[in-house]
Amino acid sequence: MNARLKSVNQAFTRYAYDKVKWENRMLGLVGPRGVGKTTLFLQRIQKAHDTADTLYVSADNIWFSDHKLVDLAQIYDSYPDMHIYFTGSSVLDIYKGQGDLSRRAPIYTMQGLSFREYITIKTGLEIPVYSLDDIISHKVRISGLEHPLPLFRNYLKHGYYPFGDDIDFDMELGQVINRTMEDDIPQYANMNVSTGRKLKHLLAVISKSVPFKPNMSSLAETTGAGRNNIADYLLYM
């Protein structure tokens, strides 16, 4: 963790940073892969903690293949001065054990970048949160930015993930999709590996069918999946 802390950039923090109640000694953060959960926690550790009193774990780690999140409670009880932060993908079975942790570890959810956050990253402008009513009634004025629409077009292509400007963005995005389809969803839903491949096939079919109105029979025939399973697959994705 020390090596990762040295590379953490404090120039920009995600919206969730101000929503988390950091006074909790143990807390969790879930959300899609790649949206910056780990970076958020590392920023907090760098700002407010010494590594001697902080334990950071990823619920995706192989350790959790034969341990439960409630096992962290033993560490929590044994070291009253330690802060414990854990992250995981939102589809992992963190929620299955949440009842055992509810009194000790609130679990927050973080999504990808909003357009507001994307503008801040690209321009350095600090923009307050506006309601949808203010936006559609044209009450929003962003000082220093005359035309946001060009940025919005880029946001639709690359803006959801903080690594959207990386030179290997397409490759990194593909890795996120593969891990989600082949590991996270099958693990959560007790599926086998071949089902993960069917999920990827289904995603490919949907991505080429815009505008899309799902026909369960047609999707089942195209992907080789059972018709009764298609609705569940769509829900998981």
C-alpha cells in the first residue's frame, strides 16, 4: 500500500469523498470496476491517516474466496484504534453479508464520473451541483466555459471512467468488461464460465441493436442461452 500511496494524486477527488462519513472506523465502498474506489480510499489515507493505523483491503482479493467480510470484524474488535476500509464491485456478494456488518460498517455506492466532474478534470473549473430543473430551464451558467457541448460529446465516449484519457483506454475498458462479465457476475449469480461468455455475446448483440427493444426469444436463439434466463442476464448486466 505504501508504494501506491506515493503515486496518489490529490488534485481531484470524486464526489463521494464529501459524502462518506469518515468518522466511522470501518466502512465499505462499492461500485463498478474502474471508477476510482481504491484511489478515493488511498487519498483519504494519505490525507488523514498513518499507515500504522489503517488497513485497506479489496473484497475482490482471493482471501475472500474462503473468508467473509464479517471476519474483518474480528480485526475491528482486536484493534480499536485501527480504521478499516474495504471496496468491491457492486455485483459481488458484499450485500449478502451486509446484515452482519450493518451496525459496524456502512457501505457506500460510487458510480462513474458525472459530466460535472468530467468538466472539472478537463478544465479545472469547480462547478456546484445543479438540480435537473435548473438545467432544463437554462438557469445554469458556468463561468469560464462558454460551450460545454463539445466536452459532452467527448464525455459520452470517454467520460464515465477516470482513465478515459489513457492512451490504452479501449484496452482498459475491455478488461473492465471482461472481468465484470467473466468473474463478477458469474461469481455473484453462481454461474459457470460458459455463462460468462454468453453474457459477453449478449452484450455484443445489444450494442449493435440501437434503438433496442429486447425480444427474449430472438436473444436466446442468437446467444444460445435459455429464453427463461435472458431476463436475469439483462438484469445482472
